[in-house]
Amino acid sequence: MRAGKGKKQYRNCRKYLLFSLLVFVLTGLVFLYVKGISSDSKQVKIGATYMTMNNDFYKTLNAEIEKKTNQQGNRLYVRDPELDEDKQSQQIDYFVQERVNVIVINPVKSDSPKILTSLNKARKAGIKIIVVDAPVSKDAKVDTTIVSDNYQAGVLIANDMMKRLSSAKVLLLEHHNAVSAMDRIQGFLDTIKGHPAYQVVSKRETLGQTEESMPQVKKALNEGMQFNVVMSLNDRAAIGALAAIKDQGVTDNIAIYVVDGSPDIKNFLANTNDIQGTVAQSPIQMGGKVTEVIERMMKHQSYKKEYLIPVHLVNKDNIGQYTITGWQ
């Protein structure tokens, strides 16, 4: 009897231990599941789309956002529309489907009906919208815009040119779909207005790309166009212009002015006479401001409708004050 009773007690004890272990495991799984849901609900999801990632400016800007996002355990979706407004519109719609908290957009085309329609859908879905580098049309209601002082960039270039040259025939390299680019050009034009010694001889569309700029400048040279200044909306277009001038064997001095302040252009400034000056933007500072505003948004704190990031003229006189191995 004692042996039978002992076996029964052993079986009951084993059942109790197995039951306790099962309860412990299930409790742990429930805890992890609930914690996962809680963690996911607190995770901020950010969708970012830039007009093109074929530009180190946007890569550097995005890297700043990505760094902070990873530090905070949040999630960042990055898309490249490749200068295609249809693609960018679809990317915004995708962000809405993914229920992101914030959309960061650098618009392919500032007044694109498709992009504006998608942004308005996002807004109705309760998604915060941050516009960077180039503003969108006022028809789109966005939460904040963070841009460089683009108009001032054009002013700085015009003033430096007039200080150094008694007269100029200027070739303008533009990107019509980007408000930021056209603001730079407008700042330049407004500053030389009323100074007849400084004339614009031609305007060329380049999309801000090296591969578009180079053939445009070659064409101008082959047409026999006379110019001694190139005013470029950004560094990539300026590099295309410089390549065209070198390729055509031009020996006359042509002063190239540009906006961006990329490492490539600063290297040219420091080590050659090919570039007259660049107005430096700061994608690092811009990216930092984006992450700061996102944090304020998620904490329901106040923020401005617009942030202007200061710009600075960099030339031979002050290039030593800047790093030439990276962005500022």
C-alpha cells in the first residue's frame, strides 16, 4: 500500500510541477506579447521621400534623421522617387497605408496636383507633414517647413560677383520644379537688377543633375555663347558645367558660383581655381532640426510653421574655416 501511495503522490507532484511550469511559460508569453504591443504602440513611424537620392545633400540629411530614429528605437521608411512626381505621390500613399506618424518630404515638384492630393490625404489621416529643403504649394496644408535661406544664397553670390568683377555675362543653370532652386536664382537676379554691367545671357534647365548640366553647357559653348560667369543652382549642376568647360578646352576665365557647399566643391575651392565660390547649406543642421521637430510633435509641444537654416558664402578667403572632407 505504501508503495502504491508513494507512486500516486509522485504522479500528483509531477502533474503539479508541470502545471506550474505551463502557467509560468504562458504568463511569460502573455507578458512579452503585451510588452510588444505596448512597445510597438509607442514606436514612432516616419516616412521620408526626397526628390532624388542621387544627391549627397539628401543622403546626408537622411543620415541625420536615421541616426536619431535608430537611437530612439523608432522606424524610418525611406523612398526615392527619382525625380518622378507620380512615384512620389504613390510613396506618400504607401506611408498612409503603413499608418506612419510623420511624413518628411522634399517635393519633386512643388505644385504637383498628384503630390498635393496625396499630402492632403495624409493630413486627413492625422499624419504630421514636414517639408524639407524646398517648400510645397500653399494648396497643401503642412505642419512645418524646414529650408535653407535660399533667397539669401542668391544674394550672397551676386554681391560677391559684383565685388570681384566689374562686369559679367552670366549663364544661369536652373531647376524649375524646385522652389528652393528658383528662390536662389531670384535672389541673384533681384540683386543684380539695376546694374546693367551684369547681364544674364541664357538660362538652362538642368534638373540640378550633372548629367543634365554638362550637355547644356556644352551646347551653349558650341553655339558660340559668350559668358564669363556660371551661376548654378547646386553643386551637382556646377560639376557638370565644369566638366563641359574642361572638355571643350575653354581657356578663358569663367567664374563658377554655386549653392550647396558639398565636399567635392569645397575640395575644388581649396585646391584649384575652378570654382569662385559656393554658398554652404547644412544638411546636418537641417536633419537635426527635423528630428527635433518630430520629437516636439510626438510630445504635443509647440513648434514653428517655418524654420530658415542660415547659409554662408565660402570662397578662397575663408575655405580654411570649413572641413573639406564632409558636409557642414
